[in-house]
Amino acid sequence: MASLLQIVFVCVLASVAALPSPPKSSFYDYPFNFVDRDNWGARPPNGFTRLTLPVPYVVVHHSYIPPDCETTAACERSMRLMQDMHQLTNGWQDIGYNFAVGGEGSVFEGRGWEAVGAHAVSFNVKSIGICMIGDFVSKLPPATQIQSLKALIAAGVEQGYISPDYKLIGHRQVTATECPGQALFDEISTWDHFAPS
């Protein structure tokens, strides 16, 4: 015969199990195809440093290598290639970017919204780094890729990860590099929030 204590314990467990599960804190209805780390085949990071949010900067990059990708599967391969280069060759904790945007418009989760990236020295701790997958020295990314970049930044502001008065910069403004490519840099220099210096 069950003791009163066992009956009470079973009743408490049953009532807890009946409660609905809380939604994932990372859930957000993005207006583009969002590919999380699990779905592009990321390895776990070797460490994690939390960003102080909201960040005041967004830094735009291009990958140059790997080149442009036009399908989700090709862009997933590019993400794995970049993670290999950054984590295994460079010895970084993870892929350097917070996010990357593919040529077909998908957004790929890199370090995500809350982790300090490794993409722009002295700006890593105060920015979200977004890489446009491809070479944009002499040509613009496809319109859908540009639209997803804009929508990702807007989503970051809406969710409180990016300051509403953020400054948008190209990687070349903080490091001696051609990145994010002349054509892409010329494009973002016309956008609201672009900081010329």
C-alpha cells in the first residue's frame, strides 16, 4: 500500500508534467529561411564569451573564399568550410561571424546573437559581425541576399540585440582589408545607420 507521501509525490509530478513547456528563448519568426547551427552541421564551440547587449555596431563582411553559394546545401558547405578554417586552422573558439547570409537569401547562425565574435579586432566585443558569403569586390550580392541582410539587422534591433541607434560599418573601416569588397561597401554606405568614419 502506497504511503501518503508517495501519493502526494506522484500527484505533484503529474501536475508538473501537465504544464505546457515554455517556448525556446531563441524562437523568433524570421522573415527569411533561418538555418541554425545544428542544421548546417556546426561543431560545438571551444569556448563562449557573452556579449554585452544591445551592441552599438554591426560590421559587414564578405567571405571572398568560400565563393558565392546559390543553394542552401552549398551555403551549408561554405559554413562548415569557414568553421574549419577559423576553428581548426586559426585556433579560434568557433566560426568568427555571428551570422552569415547565403546567395539564396538564407541566414546561417554562426556564434549567434549573444556570443562575442572573432571578425573585427577591437570591435568584436561591441558588434554583431555578419558575413555575406561570396566575393563582392566588383559585383553586388543578389537582391535576396541584400534583403536578408537588412531583415536580419532589423530583427536584431527588434529583439533587443542591436541598439536602435546602431552604427553600420564595413570591416575595412576598422582593419586594413578590402573586406567587404568595394561593390558591397559602396552599397552599404548608402544605407541608414552607415557610419562613414
